[in-house]
Amino acid sequence: MIKQWTIWLGLICWAGGAVAQKPARSVHYRPQGTDFVCENGQQRFNRALYGGNTAFRVEAGDLPEFAMYLPGMGGNLHFGLMSGKESKWLIDAEHIRAVYRPGKMLYAIKDPLLGKGVMQIEVLALYDAEGMIVKIAGKDVDSRVELMWVYGGVSGKKFSRNGDIGADPESSFYLHAANCKGNAYTIKGNTFQLTYGGGKQLSGMFPNVKIGDASKMESPVDAYGATTAEAPVVTGKAVIIAEERYFLLLNKPADVAEGGYALRQNKPANTTEGGYALHLNKPADTAEKRYSLLSGKQVITSKDLPHIFNNADKTRHQLANRIKLQTPDPYLNTLGGALSLAADAIWEDPTFLHGAVAWRMRLNAWRGAYVADPLGWHDRARKHFSSYALSQVTTPPETGVVMDTALHLARHQEKIGTFLFSDGYICRNPNGDIRAHHYDMNLVFIDQLLRHFNWTGDTAYVREMWPVIKRHLAWEKRNFDSDNDGLYDAYAAIWASDALQYSGGGVTHTSAYNYFANKTAASLAKLIGEDGARYEKEAQHILSSIQKYLWLPEQGWYAEYKDKAGRQLVHPAPGLWTIYHAIDSRVPDDFQAYRSLQYIEDHIPRIPVQAKGFSEKDLYLLSTSDWQPYTWSINNVALAENLHTALAYWQGNRSNEAFRLWRSALLESMYLSASPGGFQQLSYYDAVRGELYRDFADPIGMAARSLVEGLFGIQPDALHDTLMIRPGFPADWEHARLEIPDMTFAFNRKGDTDRYLISPSFRKKLQLKLLLAARKDDVASASVNGKPVRYAVRAGVGAPLIELALPAEAKYEIVLQWKGRPVKTSEQVSGVRQELSSTTTGRPAGAAAPAAGESRRNTEASVVSGSNVSFRKVKQGIFTWWQPIVHKAKKDTTSIPPPVITPATTFEKVPVVFNDKVTNIFKQAYLSPRPVMPTLQLPVQGIGNWCYPLTMASIDDSGLRTAAGARNEIRTASGIPFSTPSDTLQKNILFTSQWDNYPELATIALSGKATYLCLLMAGTTNPMQSRMTNGFVIVAYTDGSRDSMRLKNPQNWWPIEQDYFTDGHAFTTDAPHPERLYLKEGRFAKGLDKYAVIKGFSSRGIDGGAATVLHMPLQADKTLRSLTVQAYTNDVVIGLMAATLLRQ
């Protein structure tokens, strides 16, 4: 008999120490039509205005102070009010109403200085030049008040993340005198030219201009009245009148090569106003020409500024209306314009970028390019794919696998010609720029390409790109499934991969990508006359392997991965990416998909979305995993990850929860974040980094896909002449409308009548397949374009469906008249686990089973808490469907009370034969076993990850040695003694590991009887071994029975170099903070007041490291035989420093 113990005391949200708390925040913006509106906001430079498709942008925000980023600091423009000796900066006005109308900021300003009137400001970036234009007017403003302005501070300095939120401070864009000292101005009339940075230039046209001094900025009066110019700026003033005044700033006026525009000095005869005139350097003659700044004129004056403003606004308006969304939800009706502007901002010919602000660089993935096809930019998509096709390596490898010794074997050497960076690899830069980069972006890139074909149906382009696809598939197989087991390793293949390292294992998300790619390639081959048999065979091989090795039938979800080495364990706690990629790649059947999504419901942390003044309830965000300890990319709250998960919910037939999550994520980003209508990378609710970046490419791409493919269910397959639509609206919506360049979809409900208007405008005619959830249990009539039409009923999972299969038409007006009783469904019915008769539960005849009941060796499934879902076939009226029944499973853990120390308690310190010093734990070279293949893996020192392969933590046991003293003993806070040597020359730990450096297990003889075994243990763990058993402590009795205690990350197995971070949401340990021995101090405690930073790795580092106290209850009536410490998972080192038996 074996009794197993796992430490768990039922305190799911507490792990000792202070739980991290986020400060309360208030609602930031609110919707008004298609606008985002803020009253008296406090932030500056939090809304980017992009203009044309370059790195130039205008920074605006809640407050009317503006800046330009060139890239590099392009100066600050701000305004003040003056009335006699009284003055104030405009950002200090009593009331400021800020409106983000996608692509433009508008302000309505009220203040006692203005009297009873209001001042109005509108700000735009130009579209066919790099510049900013501001329009200001007053209405019923006191005639004595003057508007004053200051512009300057052009340094050209680039910021660490291009001045983005969460990375660079707001003050980066302030008007600093230091930024002005290298600026030189030439003023002629109402224009000026600014020279900075060794000859670079900017130009401007204001109502009037004079030189001022940035060091005299205490008030507008002081700034305007400055007579010196130690830090020169341009300034001016004018009475505020109803007539509009304009302020124009242009970047790079003399840079003809970049196609800019210039304010250049002319001979007096050339202009009626003198000074500078605006010249066109290069006509806007590209395929995407918007308008000519000069409207055919060679020279402009201030009279032309209204025309320039209006043309810029017209272009902005056209772009904002590329996507139109109308729903009963006012918070969503702003999405079309916001998404259109953000999507345009991540395009810079010829490719999509990684971000509009931060990470504005070219990468052949991640998910940004998905935005192209749903938003109708098929030409941009093709240009993106074709330009990167030129950067695919076409030469075979010159070497074998070369792991990078300089980076401690954590990753493959980055060099073209090596095994990894060879034939089939696609480089990060387009147009034949061949260079290695440390990501497998091939997978996402090819996935985007394959899905692009479905939007266009262009078989000629399929044929053109076929060699690229073939080389990619061969490259993936050669590098990541060299053993042909059908499971693929993941070499930094997704956005969240910066600390994912699978050591050659078989990974669900990359195997799923490769399944979809091979399956699609087989289909494409038939269309273009190629042989696709090997791709069909590989797809089936992958699918079979995923189902056999990675599907956990008892739990009902996919494992994260399966180890290649050691015990070949299956890691049972997947991240979000595992679930949504499997579903997005069409790996599971409908039943498996539903069960997989239940894993998210039960195990992925939910974080409530709340704000003062925000009336929306029941909103939440998901963290990407529940893994410990924290390191970047492993456990974050990311917008793209939540949107991709929402899409998976729609794909998995759980539309109610899909919509709730999707809406939560978008509202939190667009209304509560710093940037109105923005698409952040990380949320405010990210426990470690907080809100980070604006208009990041991944969430933009996934917002487009989830809106079009998810909420509206638009899924074209133009290669096979079919358009499938399966809307995922909330059941209570009575109308919805989406306009995208490829089609218009409108839904309206009145009583029992549902009406759908569908107007496709794809490049080819497509048959329509419309799948709708049944509202009632019978259909009175169905018609298309006024004619009766046949329909079919389908037994869906979670809801009954009605299907209409219709020939291609230019327009569909579909009317469904329902009758009967409302269909009684819910997304899930909770129930007690029970045996149900085969006639009412199970799966439909012929449906593929998810390897149910299959036995699997070396799996952690039996010790992972979870839920199981069965499906009951239900009939109502003319419909049948499969109703999910969720059975909540109890946690497979047992609470262990701590030992009670009484006067009768005696302690026996167990002699341990040590094999090393604890301080040597990261001084080893853990070289074997390691896979002989390109992979990402733990660095040789046993700490860190492939992104930070040189990470090191200092383990210092000097305090422990001192505290042990002459008695060679230390005592816990409760008085339990542990034997440990004080002599620094002696070893003081018994290490075990799957690494060859130490034995896998070690056994120590015991005798007599005892009630408890108290242990002092230290060792390693990492996020890749989280939420599973890392090792065992096994006690054997003389009668042949055994007790075992699982050492689980994070419940009771903590890393030597740090304490786990907990916040009660994304980061929990499901157990109290254990008592730890802080080695450098030589004292026992539960947490520290101050932690050390391990650069790039942890902010919870422990100077000197720590051991952990564990208690294991024993069977007091049995005689002890032995104690065994065993390392179970790969990567980890399990160490025993001391053991003490408690006898009564």
C-alpha cells in the first residue's frame, strides 16, 4: 500500500506575505457614437495619431499638449491662455473634454478665463507628408483673452520603446529646455525653419512667430515675454476668435528621397506673404495615393491650410469607415474605426510590422498580418507574403546541429548555413535580406498565408507560393520532428515563447500548426495539380500522435507537451495557447473542443475588470497560464491572448462565453487603458509589468479575426467556392451589422422573425452556407430573396442548429420565421459525476472519439485536478443536440496539518550522507542528457531560459554555517532541530536529479516508529515544470508498505533562488507560504521584506538563496525502514539538507 501526500491547505488565494494589490482606477473614456470621450482626463501623449504609413506620428492625449515623433523627439507644441497679467497653460483649464475620433483628437475647453465661451481644438496627422496640423477656434469667448503657443525641443532622440506607454515615461515628450539648446530657427513672417541634430530640419507655419525661451516656462505670460533665448523655442499669441486658426508642422522638409514636403524660402516675388512657402518634394504617386497636399499648386500660403486640414480629415474618415460595426452595444460600435486606424498603422510597405509604436520593426510574424484579409487588404497581404518569400533560405545546411556554447546551450547557434538556419527557414526581414533570427516564425507566417488563400481563391498565387510551402514543411519536419513520432518541438514559435523551452519535447501548439499546414497543403496540391499524398499522410500521422500522446482523456484537455528525455512525462497544465491553437488548427472534434475550453473555465485564473464609474459588470480577463515562478511571457495578461481565446470559444461552440471574454478584453483595452481606442499588448491587470504598449500588432490582428470570424462567423473558403457564416451573437441582440470591404452582413429581429441581409463582394462568386442557432423548436418558414427555401437541422454541441445551403447570389435576403417553444439550452449544466445510460449520453454515431479511455504511461493526469464533461443527446421539437454536462471533480490533494510539538515530543536527527555543497547548485554544468536536435532548453548552469541564458543566482550559505555553530544544528521557529555542518569545507546537501550529475534517487536507512518526518530541502524548479510533481519523498515501512509525498511546483516545491510571487489572481500557489530557511541570513521566516532582482529573470530573488521546510505525517503504528528522495521531472534538482523524525 502507498499513501500519497501533497501539501495543500485549501487557501487558494493566499501564499504568505502581502498579496499584491493594484491601485483602484476610474473609467477613462466612454463611447459616444463612434467616438471615445473623456472628461477632465489627466494623461498626456497617450493617443497616437499616425497619418501616413511611416514611423512618424503625432502624440496627443487627454490634455491638449502635443508632440511629434520623427522617429526621435520631434518637439512639443502646447498652448496657454492670457488675459492681461493672468494666464494659465491650457492643460490646466477648468474643464477639458477630449474626444478620440479614430485618427483625430478633438477638444472642447472651458475656463473662467474664456468667459462663458468654449475653445475648440482639432488635431490631425497628415497622410501624404510627415506632419501635424492643428485647428483652433473659439465660440463666445471673452474678447480680451489671447491664445498663446510654444513649440520647440526637437532633439531627434529616440526612446527605448519609441515613447510607448508602460516603457517610456510621459515626460519624455515634455518641453525640456535641454532639448532646445541645439535648435536653430530662421523666421520669415508666419513661417519658420528649425535646424537640429547636425543639419536636419523641420518647418512650421503658425499665425505668427517669434523666438522665446524654454527655460522661462513658469506661466504663459513669462514664456511669451522672455527676451533671452538660452533654450530657443518659437512662440506667439493671437486673440481667440470664431475664425479658425491653423498650426502646421512638417518633418524632414528637405528630404526629397523620402517623399516629404518642405517649407522652403522663396524669392520675394514668388509669394505674396514672403518668408517660406510649402513645396512638394515628391508627388504622392503610389498605388495608395490619397490626395495631393498642394492640390496642384506649387506654392502654398496660410490660405491653403484649411484645404490641407480638410483633405487630411477626409482621408482619415475614409480609413475609419473601412470597417463599420453597428450593434445594440454602444461600447462596441466604436470598434470599426479604431481597428481600421490601428491596422493601417502597422503597415509600412511592403510588410506588416510588429507594432505601431513600440517594436515598430519588421518580423515575418507574429499575428499582425492576420489583419489584412478580414479588413480587405488582400493586396497588402500578398505583398507581405511575396516579399518574405524572397527571404526564404534555399540552400541546404552546411553543418549539423550546432547548439550555441556561448549562450550555454540554451539555443541553436544563429548562423545561416547551420542545420536550423537552412533550406526552408524564412528570415525576419523581407526582400531577400538573409540573416538568422532566434524565432521559428515560419509557422505563423505560413498559417497566415494558407488562410489568405481562403479569402481570395487565387490558385495562380497558390501555385506561385507552392515552393515556399514545400520548403517550409520540409524544414519543420527536419528540425522539429526528426524522430518521426508525429509530435513537433516548439522553437520560439508563438508570441508567448520568450521563456518557453521544451527541450526537444512534443508540443501541442506546434504540432497543431503543423497538422493544419500539412492538411491544407494536401488540399492545395489537388487544386494545382501537385502530389499532396505525403502531406495528407503527415497530417494524419500528426493528428494520431496528438490524440495518442497529448490528449488527456480523463481530464478532457490537451497536455502542454510530452518530454523527449527522462520519463517522457506529459505536462498536464497547458497554457492558453495550447487550447486555442489546437482548436484554431482544427485538431479536436466538437466534443474535445468543448472539453478543452472547460479547462480554461476551471483552471486558468480569471481577473475581474473593474473601475470607478464603470457600470459594466461581470467582465474579466484571463492570464495566459497559472505557472510559477513568473518570468516574462510565461504568465501574463495579454490582449491578443484573450482575443485568440475568445475566437477559440466561438470555434468551440461556446458563443456566450466567447462574447463575454471578447467584450471584456476590448472594453478594458479601449476604454479603461491609457490609450482610447487602443490595442494594448499587456493589460493593467498584468501583475508584474502592468499596462504595456499601444496598438501592438498581435491584438490588432486578433481583434480583426475575432470580430469577423468569431462574432460574425464569416469564414470564406474561396478555393472551394464556399462562404460559411455562423454568427456568434448574444442571444438577446435584436440587430447587428458589419460592413467590411468583402461583404456586408446585417441582422434584424422582430418578434419571431429573423432577417439576414448578406451582400458579398468577394473577388469570385461563392456559395453560401449559413449556420444559425435555433431560437425555437420549430420553423414556420424560411425564404431567400422572397422564395421559399429548404433547410436542414443539425445536432450541434451545446445548441441545435439550422443550416441553409444556397447557391451564389449577388445579394441574399433571408427570412426565418420561428414557431413553437423557446429552445431550452445553456452552455453547460453542472452535475454530479454519475454513470449515464448509453442511450442518452456519449457521442453521435460516427463521431471521432478523443482517445477516450486510452491508457497512457508516464502521465501526470491522475494527480491534476480537473473536470469532466459528458454530453446528453436532447430532443425538443424538430431539433436534437448534444447538451454538455459538466462534472466538477474534487481536487486530488490531501491537507496535511503541521506537527504539534508537546513536551512529550522527542526529535531524532536522521544521519544524511551528503554529496555536494548547496552553494554548488548553479556552478555545475548540466550537460546530459540533452537532445541532439535544434531546441530551446535550460542553460547548462541550471537556471535561466533561452532569452536569458547567462542568468546566475548567488547561493550563499554563510549565515546557515554560522548559525549551526559548534552544535552543527539549527532550529525552526517552532523548535524543530535540523542537523547541518558548520564547517564550510564539508558538504551539506544530498542532491538528486534526472541530470547525470547526480543520482536520480537516494535512500537513507530509518528505524523505529515516528509520527512525523520533518525535512529541510532545497533545489530547483522552473515554469516548464509547473503544476506537476517535480519529485518525491518516499518513506518505506518494514511491512512493505510506503507513504509518499509529492513535491509539486508551486504548492510545496519552491526554487532555491527565489520566492514565488502571489497576487491572488494570476499568481497563486494553492497553499500557504512555507517556512523557509534564508541561507545567507541563517534564519527561518515566511517571506522577506525586500527581495533581490535577478536581471531579466525575477524580481523576487533571494540574496543567498533559501531552503524549504516540509512536514510529512507517518503511520505511527508501523516500523520505519527507509527514506528515499527522488527527482521526477527533467531540469530540476531535488536536494535534502536535513531530516528529523518526531516521536511521541
